[in-house]
Amino acid sequence: MAILRKALIVIAVLVLVVIGGLAALYGVAVAMNRHDRPPSAKALELAAASASLPAVADGENGYVFVLGLDAPPDADPMQLGTARAAEARRLDGDAAPAGGFERPPAPPDGLARPLEGQPASAAMVRLSRAESALPNCSSLGTRCFERLEAASDRIEAALAESSWAVERYLKLLEYPAWLEVGSSGPSPGPRPKFSIVNQFHELRFLDAWTLARRGDAAAVERLLDSDLTFWRRALTNADMLITKAVIAHFIQDYFVWSNAILERLPQEARAQAIPDSWRAPIADEERSFERVVAGEWRLARNRIFSLKTQGVFDPAAAAELAGRGEPPLPRRQARFLQPQDFANRYAERLGEIADAAVAPYAELPRAFAALRAKQPSAWPAGVEGLSDLLYDPLGDIFLPDLSTFIDDAEVVADLEGVRRAALLAAELRAAGASARDVPAAIAGAELRNPYTDEPFGWLPDEQAIVFVGQSHLAYGRVALRY
């Protein structure tokens, strides 16, 4: 009995020691988290970058037109886009000053859920149904040419019914600027419906195909040149990751479609139809992620500051969440979230993405591989000791994995290889080279894989020039039928 009593005493003492130790550790953690960090140099740099974007009037901004692209055929897309841009600006704004803060500010007044977009018009529904039944070069690859040729009558009929959409897309290409509006505040505002942009984009390609069938090389050249010029400008000026990625996919699909369109022209017209914009390499400013990094950093910073001060990432959704019985982050937990410390660490990691994205092409494979090696085991929290473990533990949890940034940076970098391969196919075809002569012509061409400086590949079974890029996604291999 005495032995049992002693054992119970020892257990009780151990329990008290553990509880006391945990209580002391909790007290140390509370004391350590009394103050946030000051902004780091990189955080201040990104804050300045996101605050110094050029001013663009709505009437000159292609992004605003895209916001209203789904307007009914008899409505003005710019009028709808301007209204949505105003709503986006209302919801946009910093949740904290650039220098951070020690005391949470009062929640902003007047925030509500953004206006819902208009339901799809009957014309848009008909457009989607008609287009889904037509060939799509983006998914058909080297089989695109034959499918387009077989569907010529259906293409003509669909274009006649959807002429308003083709004209609307042509109007979009006339806008001289691209600036995203209200894209990185804590509450999300209206965003472009890129799926609709893609529908209009593909309709215009079908229109170009019909022009090529008629042998109108000048019209084909004007269309292809204006399209690529517009989207390369938008690629340069994209401020959010999703925008940069979608535009990169648009441009890659553009070269696949354009390759089939140029092939459809008669031999004597092919050289005239190659756009001048094809001969301009993808510039560093086009593949740069500086603006994307600044925009995404501001968005994450605003949402983390909102979580700290109001208990929710999205202030406009607070009432909706409360109605569903989802409580905000309790104050006793919020004390272990240091938003400026999070913002500082996120800035450093995003800065590495931006640096890698514009490395020389020969160095890009190693740069991207080094970044990918840090995902996710070495990067998520960056905890190196007990002090790191106790300070800003919620910030460690919310620091995102950056694999998506790397994926999209690779897709953007691959655009130069796709451009070179498409230009090579167009030039050889214009010169009248036969498929039998193409392998030797590829081997001796100046246009080569930008990463390795080796010739592009040749697929004899598909009669296609192939580029294999850095992206490990499906977009990393592009075959262009010759």
C-alpha cells in the first residue's frame, strides 16, 4: 500500500511539473507575441511596388472591358465593366498601413458582399452550346487541321450566328492598356470571367481560319498580329497569379491555333501572313513576376491583417459566416498571429520566385529545380528553434506552399520556346520545305530550344515540330503540325 501511495505521489508531482512547464511555456509564448515585427526591407519594397502602379483610365483599360465581356449582345460591355470596376474599387483597400501596427484598428464600415454578376444571357448560352460542338485546336493538337477542314460548314454557320461576339472581341483588341482593378484587397471584388474570354478568343480563331481558306493573307496577318500584341501587353501588366497564368495559356493556345491557320493559306500567301510580333522574343518584362509577386503579397497581407483584427480573412463575408454559425478567430488565438512577421517572411519567399523567373534561359532549369526542392518540407514554417516555434505559430500555419507560383512561372518561361517553334514551322512552310526536308532544316536552324540551344524535335508519325519545355504540366510539350 505504501508503495502504491508513493507511486501516486510521484505521478502527481510529474503531472504538476508537466502542467507547470506547459503553463510557463504558454506564458513565454504570450510574452513573446506581445509585439509584431517591423516591416522588412523586402516587405516595404513590395508595398511600394503595389502602390505605384501606373494610372489607366477605365475607357482605355482592356481589363475593364473584359469585366463586362459577358454583357448581352445589345448591351455595352464597357458600361458593365465600369460598374464592376467601381464595385471592385469599393472593396479594395489595405487592411493595415504599410508600417504595420500594434493595436488592431476598428473594422471598416460599409463592407458588404460584392454585387453578383448578371446571369448568362440567352445569347451567351447559345454561344457556349454552338462552340462546344466545334473543333478546338487547344485540345486536338496535330489533329486540328483535319477536324477544322471537316467542320467548315458548321464553322461558317456558327460565325454567322455569333458575329456580335466576334465584333466584341475585335473591340477588346483595340484597347491600348491593361491594369487590374481592385484585385488584392481583403474582400474579393468582381473578377474577369476568363472562360468567356476564351470562348470569344476561339471564335476569333475560327474566323481567322475562314479568312485563311479564302486566301486573305493580309486579313489573317492583321488579326494574328493584333491578337498576340494585345495579350503580350496583358501578360506584361498582369498583377495576380491567376491572370498571368491564364494569359500564358491563351498565348500558348494562340500559337497552336495560328499554326493551323497559317497552314491553311495557299503556299504563295504564307510568308505575307507571318505577323511581325512573332519575330520579337519574349522579353524579360513579359516573363517577369515582379508585379504578380507584389499583387499576391498585398492580397495575402491584407487577408492576414483582416484575420488578426476582425477574425476573418474576408471582412465582407463576416455576417455571412456568422449566419452559418462559423465563429471568427478568437482573440486568445489571434494573439499568436503576427501579420507583419507573416508578411515579411512571405515577401522573402516570393522574392525568390521573382528572381528565378527572369534568370537566363540556360539557368532557368536549375533555378526552378532549386525552388521546387524547397517545397514543401523545408519551406512551410521555417522553424529553426524554440523561439521560432513559439513566435507567430499561426503565421507558420498560414504561410502557403508556392508550388503553384513555380508551375506558372515555368509555363510563362516556356512561351519563348513555343514562339520559336511556331515561327520556325511558319518560315519553313512559307519557304516551301517538304516534310521530308524538315528534319535537316530543323537541325540547321537558328531557332532552337531556348533552354538547351539544341534543335527542336521532329515527330515523323505526326509530321510535327515538337518543343519540350520546363513545365511538368501538360503544357510543357507542344507539337505543331507541319
